[in-house]
Amino acid sequence: MKATEVKDVMSGKNPHNVDARVIYDTEHAMVVHITLKPGESLRRHITPVDVAFYVLEGKGTVEIGQDRLEAGPDMIIESPARVPHRWINDGPGVFRVLVMKVPKPKESTVIL
């Protein structure tokens, strides 16, 4: 059994220039914790695997392909592989979301 305190997982540099912390990373899956401050957003990008997002805190907008959805706490949003997507914090507070990639991608994410 392995337990890791999230506060001890360091955020690395990323092409989105936001707080994105890999909190779970095995050969089978990956989970990333993203915190967006008001006005921050991810760049549109494409992942090589399906992704499930779980909103932890705040309200934000997700764009997946041509669709746009307002999302809030305890919502799960699915994003199919190879479809451009991004998150936007257009609200007044912090927005936090978990990004779950299963299986773990073997190819890199493509930033658009």
C-alpha cells in the first residue's frame, strides 16, 4: 500500500502555466490536480486517451470540441480521446478539478 499527501506533491512546469500537480502516476493511470485562479485557463489541447474530469471546487467552463458547459462541484465530465478541450475559470473564486487519465497515455498531449 502507498499513501501520498497531496500537499507534498510538487507542481512542475507545464505548457499551460497553471498549478497542475500529478498526484497519482502508475503504469496504468494518471491523476492530475489542477487549480485555476480567477481568469486563468488551460490552452486548448488534445490528449491521446479518454479523460474524466471531477470538479472539486468553484465554477468554471469546459470546452470539449464545439461544446461548452458550465461546471461546478461534484460534477464528472467525460472528454473523448483526440478531441480538443480546455478549462476556463471565468468565475470570481478558485476553481479546482481532478483530471483522470485511464489508461495512462503512452503518447504526449498536443497543445494547440
